[in-house]
Amino acid sequence: MTTERTKTFSKRIRNMTESFNNADSTCFDVTPHLKLVVDKDGRWFQNEVEIIHPRILRQFLEALEKKPEGGYRIRIGKEVCSVEVEDTPFIVSRILETDENIRLELNDGSHEILDPETLWINEENVPYVSVKNGEFSARLSRPAYYELARTLDFDEIDKTFVLKLHGKIWPIRSENKSSLD
């Protein structure tokens, strides 16, 4: 290792140690050293490089939580890292209609039953739904939206879209982006 590289490495370790000593003794905040971003399509990036390993993505999504002051972070063991989220951390990648309900497949590989009362559309006509026991919002991917569109209709009287499923009708509310999480 060259002298310059050794100095840079030592400086990083010293900065990390100072961050740890100044932080809450139960957690080490790696945010100053690691930039995590989730783009609007649900793709995760670490320091501007896309994370493509499925188990790492799944671990990050499982470790994701909302910060009390707003925003998101992941907590793994005694380390936390803020996550910049452009839209929503979860994406509905597929919709599967069964005889009883609509199943959502999320970008973390999990499946959930659609609660039609949580379905809404923003001002740009992008559909969203609540997931993870109502803790997070998830944006529907374009293919999922097209699958869902088969169950949608327009109510001429109320001038709103409705979800028609198994003989029941649910109005789809319109909200603005500030309503996200």
C-alpha cells in the first residue's frame, strides 16, 4: 500500500471512530460513509452503484424502517444508515388475481393481499397501495398497473375511478405526493 493510500485509509478509520464515539453508544451511524438511494423504480444504489445481489436487496428491504423525524433508514445489528428514497421503497412488481382477492408481489419477493381501501392515485395518475401492515406505501410498476387496469372502471357520476372485484366496488381516492408515508 502506498503512503498516500495508507494516509487516506487511516483518515477514514479515524473519522469512523470519531463518529462512533460521538454517536449513541448503542448504534453506529454509517450514513457519513455510505450513501444509499432508492430510485423511483425501486432500484437500490450504494454510492451511485446499483445493488443487484438479491440477498443484499432483500436484507436491506427487511431492515428498512421509518425514522421518527421522517425519511427512512436501515438498521442491521448495531449499524444504521439513512436511505434517500425518491418515491417509495416498495414497488408492486406483479398482480395476481385469484377467485377471492388480488395478491400483490412486491420487489422484496413477498406477497400480500390487496386491501382495496388503501389503493389511491396521485396527481400524475400513478397508483399506490399500502403494504407491510400499512406501514409503507408501494408504487405499482407499469406491468402491475396494466394488470390492475382490467379491474378498474370509471364512475361517470362521481367522475372517479373505481375498483370492481368479485361483485364489489371500491372508489379509488386521489391524493398528492405529500400523502406518501
